[in-house]
Amino acid sequence: MATNKKIRVTVTGAGGFIGHHLVKFLKKKDYWVRGVDIKNPEFEKTVADEFLLLDLRIKRNALKATKNVNQVYNLASNMGGIGFISSVKARLMNDNILIDTSMIEASRQNNVSRFFYPSSALVYPNFKEPKKNLGLKESYAYPALPDSEYGWEKLFAERLCANYYEDYGLETRVARFHNIYGPLGVYEGGREKSPAAICRKIALARNGDEIEVWGDGKQMRSYCYIDDCIQGIYRLTLSEIHQPVNIGTDDAVSINEFIDMTSEIAGKRIKKRYDLSKPQGVRCRNSDNTLVRKFLGWEPKIPLKVGIRKNYDWIKNELDKKGMKKN
């Protein structure tokens, strides 16, 4: 498939973290890009050829968003970190079901050739928690028992994509994201995820200060830097792979280890104060990249410490600009 300005794409969620990065990536590849979101990007101006402010829960807006394009990357979603998705369940499911059903049907009606959908590692059942370096295989999603309402909605949308391909021939592609992080993401306000929250807390702390940790810090996650994620999205969308595949790293670390690495990068001694009353999710979640390596020849390239430094430096700079620096 050629990669030039004859290829017209829509990226929804283009005002958000992954969507904004994807718009920039596709523009560098010489695509014509329409960005769509309910809000503008927060931290820098979009480079999209066209940017539409649309509520994609509404069908007529989804039809407008998908008109006269070849491909759709449907990254629009109401989501956030574990604190948010644990507390805003009905609205989250309602919003995302409306967005997903409207966008895929509009893509069909407008004869879109390829439709990318971002699913989540939250589709995997709690009882399939792996050990430290044993990841979650794609087959583990069934029998289905996602660990959150957000996971249930994502699994439903995966099935929707599969059936639109089977019934209508719409070329759908599905990635299951594992904790994507990096600059230009939300880092405060309640929707931030653990990498951004930890970087913010440490950036604001003085040397020797104590920061709050949700849970006991022993819960383990794998973290995938945004540039690696975007490469995975792009390769998957252009591939002939119809089944969901993991996009993530296959080397989990504990929250305690992540805090220690960030503290070292910041040059600070940081103490931890554990709050067992806060949401902390499953004990371990790690990606198995066997299929994505086999199908796409893709795996993350950016080491965790390198990604943390990039993310920490960006968040620290943002806080400094707001005059929130403590030391």
C-alpha cells in the first residue's frame, strides 16, 4: 500500500495522547490527515490537514468524520487511569459503545478500506495473571472475564470489528495496548495513568520527601513508550492480520521498581507511603509478544529507563512552566 498524500486518513481521538502522536507520525509519512476529537490537543498545536471538533457518539458526526477517507484510526475514547475507570463505569461504557458503534458503521457506509481499533490489556481475565516475565497471550481473552467494565466494552468492540469484517468485508485491525506512556499525555487531574502520576509526584517532591503509592507497590506492569506503540499501530494497520494482537513490552516491573528508576533519573531520594484503600488493579499484567513478532516483525525498541527519562523531563518542564517546581 502506497504511503503518499493520495492516502487520506481520519484519526479520531486526535486531541488526546496517542491520537496526537499518530497524527504527527502519519504526516511525516506524507498522508493527508483529518484529526477529529471533542477537544483540541492540550499541549501543542495539531499538524493535521484538517481538524474537526465533533462528538462521535452522534451518528451524523461519525459520518462526517469518515467521509472521503481511505483509512480510519478510531482512537476516540472516554478513558483514564485506574482511579477514573474504577469510578466512572456507566458513563464510560455508554460513551465508548456509542463512539465505537457509530464510527465502525459510518466507516462501512463511507466505504473506508481499513479500520484500526485500539483495544486494551484489560480484556484479559484476572485469573490469567502471569508471573513476572510470562506474558498474556492473545488466546487468554477467552473464556471471557475482563477485569473491568472498560475491559468488557473493549472486548465487545473487538467482536464488533470481527463481525464487520466477516459480514461486510471491512478490513478491521485490532491492537491490545499495554500501558502506553510518554510526553504529551495527561499527567494530572485524575485521568492520568501510573507512569505520568509517578513522574509528576517525584518532579514535585523535594529530595527526601515521601510520595503516596496506590496499593503496596508490588503490583507489576509492562510499559510501552509511545514511539514504539505508534510503529506497532502503523505496521498492524497495513498488515493482513485480522485477529487482535498485543502492542506492549514483555518485561514487567513493579510499581516500586518504576518509582525507584524515576527517582534515580530525578536525582532524588524518595520515600513511599502506601495506601491500600486506593484502586490498584491486578497483581501482574505483562504482554506476550510472540504473535506480534511473528506477524509483524515488531517489538519495542526503547528501553524503560530511556522512556522514563523522556517522560519525566517533559512533565517536569510542564510543571516548571506552571511555576509548580519545589526545588
